[in-house]
Amino acid sequence: MIIGNILIIDDESINSETIKDTLEDVNYNVVLAQDAAEAKTIVKDQVFDLVMMDVWMPGQDGMALLEEWMSEGFSMPVVMMSGHAEHQDVVKAIRMGAVDFLKKPLHDILPLVRKLLSEQASIQEQQISGIDFDLPLKAARNIFESQYFKYHLEENNNNIAKVAELAGLERTTLYRKLKDLGIDKK
Amino acid sequence: MIIGNILIIDDESINSETIKDTLEDVNYNVVLAQDAAEAKTIVKDQVFDLVMMDVWMPGQDGMALLEEWMSEGFSMPVVMMSGHAEHQDVVKAIRMGAVDFLKKPLHDILPLVRKLLSEQASIQEQQISGIDFDLPLKAARNIFESQYFKYHLEENNNNIAKVAELAGLERTTLYRKLKDLGIDKK
DNA sequence: TTTAATTGTTGCTAAAATACAACAATGATA
DNA sequence: TATCATTGTTGTATTTTAGCAACAATTAAA
């Protein structure tokens, strides 16, 4: 029973084979790629829940591939890995869209992967559907707040207490706001 | 003729004094803070084009202050500085909203600052489309309002009276709000 | 069934936001 | 230069929002 699909891009076989074995023991499907070219071919045909990519590789390096993928709107979450990277590389990778940057050698790969996967599961598109800035502030703000609360209610099974906590609002105040905004909890 | 306002938060005086001197020689206004508490007091009254903050400081450390500010919807760009930080600290800072993470000792501070400021200038010009719903309501709301006001200021040649009218706000209240939100009309 | 926990409504007060007013400072015009 | 209009700062009154508290209603657990 496969519980997740992971692509590991790393030219160091010992490294990636070890990770692959560990993860497969607990029902993850792990695919290995030795370099960027191979990875590009693989992702054409398969979807992964997580891509773990080494920075230093022969041929195209990990940072360049990350940049190429992100500029193409690559949708799978990518984690970078490196034994020694400069701060600027870390900053650059995160700004380009990597979801994390791990230092090798990796320790406790299993909880690490679980954490990464659960983070991704909870990230939602949080786009604000076009708010009309041409409205007076109060009206525009109400629309914003409506969207904010609707999002959180959805994320938390309409649990008011929880949403209030997340919003940093007093619980009973939230009841009033929802009523004022015309939001029916349902 | 001041061309930019910069706050440097660092307990190492030699370091920050050197940077201050260099930048002041080329017409930047530089304010120093020795620690987080002092910085918090300063930003209440002044708006900066750039905040450069050391990670390791007595009292509240830079990462904690960054988190505090970001959770409040702090709008000035913050750059973190550290002599030695783990990858995870870099990742965390960037994800919290720091605009960069520099390794100390800093080299060639001038082109660095110019690059950071020009990056920020171009970011300001873009309409930020995504607001992080994972922030507490108050912080998210502040970000929303910042965007709202920046949009209207731009559309109306920074005319406060006009923007207030469009927003349905009392004119002088808008001055207070812009100050609270850290928006420098310029 | 009883008890405990959670959810929802509402009164009241504290805190925050905003309006009103005054006036200084700055800019525009005659 | 004098006058008028606009912009910006600030004190205070008013309004709005949010927190605290109480308790009813509903749901969950023993």
C-alpha cells in the first residue's frame, strides 16, 4: 500500500539508496534519478508528492534545475539538499520556491519526510479572489475578512473555537463578526 | 540629501559603526540600535527603507524579533545577518518574511545595500496578490490595508485628501493609519 | 441517565479606531 | 510680499470593535 511518491535526485548512489530503502520499508514509493537530465525525463511521466534534490551534481546542478522548474510553474514540492551551501544559496533556493533546504548528511529521514509531506498537504492556494480596491475601505475590508474567515472555517471543519484561536480573536467575538459579515457557519 | 533610511540592529558596535560610516558617506541616513528593545522603540517613530538585523543579540534575539514583527504585519524590509547560522535558520527567516540573509563579516556593503534597496523598490511596485491567511487576523488585515492604500496613493499621485475621500476615511485619520502601517507617502 | 465539555447568545466594559477641531507648516497664487 | 489653499500634526470626543463574563443550549462522554 503506497502512501506517498518521492523522487530523489542525487548522484551519490550510496546516499540515495539508503534513503530509498528506509522509505520503502514504510510504504513510500521512491524513485531515484542520478542527475538533472534523468530527473527531467522522470517527472514528465510521474507525479511525486515530494522531490528531494541534491545541489551538487554533474551536468546541470540542482540550483539551476530548481530555477528552470520554478520558472515553468513546476507544481511538485522541491526540497534542496547539500553538504555545505552558502547562506545565499539557501536564500536563493527558498525564494525561488524550494519548500525547504536540508543539510547533508540527513538524520532521521523518516520523521523529516513525514513532516515535509504533512506541511505540503496543509498548504492551500490562498489567493484572494479579486477584491475591488475601488470600494471604500470599510467595504473592501469586510470582503477581505469574509474570505479570511471562510478559508479558516473550511480548513478547520467549521470549528469556531479553533478559528478564533488561529485568528488571534476572542472566541465569542468571532461569533459576532461572522454574524456581522453574514457568514453562516452551516 | 538623504537617499535612503536604514536601521542597523546589532550589539557589536565596531561592526555597525563601520557600516554606518560607509553608508553615511554616500548620503544614506543610518540609525543604530544595540538590541531588539531599542529597535522596537525606534521603529515606532521612524520608517526605514531597510532594516538590517543581527541574529545573535543579548535579550531578544533577531529571529524572535523577526517573528514578532512579521506576525504583526511589519512592512519594512528586514535583512538578517549572522556569522554562522544553520541552514534551517536561513530557511526559517526567509519563510517568515526576511528579504535576505547575509553572512558576516559583510563585504562590500555599499553595492549590497544598493542591490537590496533596488530589489525592494521593484517589489513595492508590484501588486502583491497573495496575502498569507496563516497570519493572525490583525496582521493579515494590516497587510491588506497596506496594499489598499498603496494602490490608491499610486492612482492618485500620493494625494492624501483624495485617497481619504475615496476610502471613505476622515482625512487626518489617514495620516495616522499610514504612519501606523509604516507607509511613507514620499 | 447524569455529568462534563463544547458551542452559541448576550450584557457590559475596555481598548482601538475614527471623526472633529485647531493650528502650524508648506505650497500656490495674485 | 500678502493672502489663500492645501497639507500635516496633534488633542480630544465619539464610535466601533474586541475581550471578559455569564449562562443557555447542545453535544459528547461516563
